[in-house]
Amino acid sequence: MHALSGNPLDQLIGTVLSQATNDRNSSRAFANLKTEYPDWEDALAAPAVEVERAIACGGLGRQKSLKIQAILARLSPEGDGLTLDHLRSLAPAETRRFLLSLPGVGPKTAACVQLFSLGQSAFPVDTHVHRVISRLCLVPKRIDAAKTQALLEETAAADDCLPLHLALIQHGRRICRPANPDCPRCPLKPECLYEKIKGPEVDIPTINH
């Protein structure tokens, strides 16, 4: 779920649903979930199998339903209902620590919430971003996604994080594809070492969400 959302909990759940599927399927799964359970308290109280059924179109329904309910259960003792609105008053480092403390939430998912919902400086690294950055040799060879994210967050200007993140995703989908990248049409070709050496496909480690 990469669309901007003013509700950080919606963004978090939507990002979980976006894992290992495309935007269309994850959007459908999120819409189904919210139609079935307009309040997150209802989703927490529902049998896991029913939550799984509601999000089945997004793939990995069993795993994602368990992760979603575990996150909601972790939030329930916070005192203000099921919400992440308290994150708005935290510094980015505190926000990141809290999000990473939630079940199944990794650096990429935490960064999505910070960037898309809270307006905090963060740089989520998905497979597209990682592939493009790796092929451009902007990070050390075979560095994993979490370390790539940390490097980008250290070097990218805060105002550049959102537009650059979106541009890299679009570039990875349309031109710098996993197989048969369209190098002749690539505007980054003059800077791309991958295109010059025509080496083996860059190994992309599993993303820790």
C-alpha cells in the first residue's frame, strides 16, 4: 500500500497486505477487510479464518491474517483503542523503534508508515528499489535491503525521500525489470555499471518487511 494515508494504522495494515503481491490485489484485500470490519477492534475480535477469507485475494491470507491480528492485539493495551495516532508526537527514531517492536514489522514496513502516513523522513526499500540501487552500484555489492535502506536514509535529503522512492519503484517496474531490463531506453544508462559490464543478474536477498 504505497498510496498516502492519513491514518497510520490503516497504512500499516495496508503495507502488510501489500507484501508479496501487486498493488491491485493488495488494494482489493484492504477494501474487503475494511468492508467486513469497519473498525479494527472488529478485525481483532473476528476468527482468524474469517479475516483470512476477507483478504484471500491478496495472497498469503493465512500468514497475513495472523500477522494483522497479532499487531492489533499488541496495540490493544495502549489505552486509546486501536490506533497509532500517538506516533505523530514522537521523533522519527522513537517512531521507528515502536513500529519495529510490533509483531512481524520490519524496516521496510516501518518506513512505509513513517513516509506515507506520518510525513517523517524514511526510505522504504522494496525489491524494485533494491534492484535499481544495486545495479547502479550505489551501495556495496550484495548489501542487503535493510542496510541499503539505512544508507539511503543517511544520505537522502528529507524532502527527496518520497519522490525518489516513488521514482525508483516506477523505474524498476517499467525499465529496470528483474529479467530483460530495457537498458537501451534507460535514462540512467550513462551512469549504470550493470549496463556497461553486462554482468550476471544482481542477487536480491529476501526483503525483511
